[in-house]
Amino acid sequence: MLERFRAAWTKVISPIAAFFVRHNVSPDVITIIGTIGVMLGAIICYPQGWLWQGTVVIFIFVFSDMVDGQMARSTGRSSKWGAFLDSSLDRVGDGAVFGGITLYFVYGYSVAGRTPAFGWTTIWAAVTLWALVMGQLTSYVKARAESLGYHADGGLAARADRLLIVLMGAWLAGLGIPYVLELAVSALAVMSTFTVFQRILKVRNQATEQDARGAGA
């Protein structure tokens, strides 16, 4: 979904990328700084109940994920190492965001003055962790399938979509809209679980067809 807006955002981030290029800043440095910013915003703000503030910080640093790519393309310095680093640190950033929200459900409710029914904080924390695990597994299934020569694209939400949904949920919750964050993490848990099984089934079908062709040869 977000990929449709990448061309428009490229016009916005191109001057920023050009600035860093002129000052000989490596795309890898931007990638690392962006990940650190996301981690600090999530781990410091969310457990304190600072939902909208943390989301603003994270959104700012999330754009580095596009800036470093634009820098690499504009300088012709795209590399397998850069792609590997970017993908690996994406997983770290996702873990920090969902981990911070999990801590919010455990501790931040009371800090923010909310008093949910007994047991619900544990439930929402568990749902958030499940959404994180399934989101990470979605990426792993695709990478593992491609390493074996299969395709495992598709699904209800790509990584950028998942991140947008959970951050929008946190931002709106921080503005006082009730249950929107709970709805967001629940939706992501369902969507990511569906995507994992969908991709597994797709790989299974490809493997079955490949075995059938091999047997008929």
C-alpha cells in the first residue's frame, strides 16, 4: 500500500539525500542512526505512556529508511551489503516498536492514568507480541523461500503497511481515542498470521509442482 506513495516521497527526500551526499555521509550511517532513533523513541516514550510523542519521534527516523536508499541510488553505491544491513536493522526497529507498545500495555496504562479491567493488559501485551512474531516470520518466510528458489510475495500487509498501522494506532491512542491501539495490534496479529500461512501454502504449492515435474521428467 505505502509503495504507491514512494514516488511522491522521493521528491521530498531527494534534497535531504543530496545534502548528506554532498557532505560525504555514508548511507550505512543514516541507516544505523535511523534505527537507533526508532529504538530510543519506542523504548523510552511508549512505556511512559507518551504515545503520540514517541510516534512523532519514530516517524521522523523512519524516513531515514527511504533517505539511505535514495542516497545509495543517487551515488551508485547500492550494494548487497547495504541491502542486508537495511533489512536486518528493519527487524530491530520493528522489534523496538512492538516491544515498546508491549511495555506500554504492561506499565504505561497506569502511568497514563488508565484503569482497564483486570487481565486485559496481559491480553493486549500478548496480542502485541504475537503480532511482532508473525510480522518477523512473514519476512523470514519470504527470505527463506527465495533462498530456495521459490516466490513468497503477497499477503494482507507489507512491512511498511504494518508499521504504518501500528504507529497510527499509537498516535491516535495518544491523542485520546480509546481502543484504537488495541484494535490496531489485534488487526495486525490476524493479518500477519494469515499472511504467514498464505506464503507457506504458496511455497508448498510451488514445491509440489516442482516435484511433480521432476517425477515426470
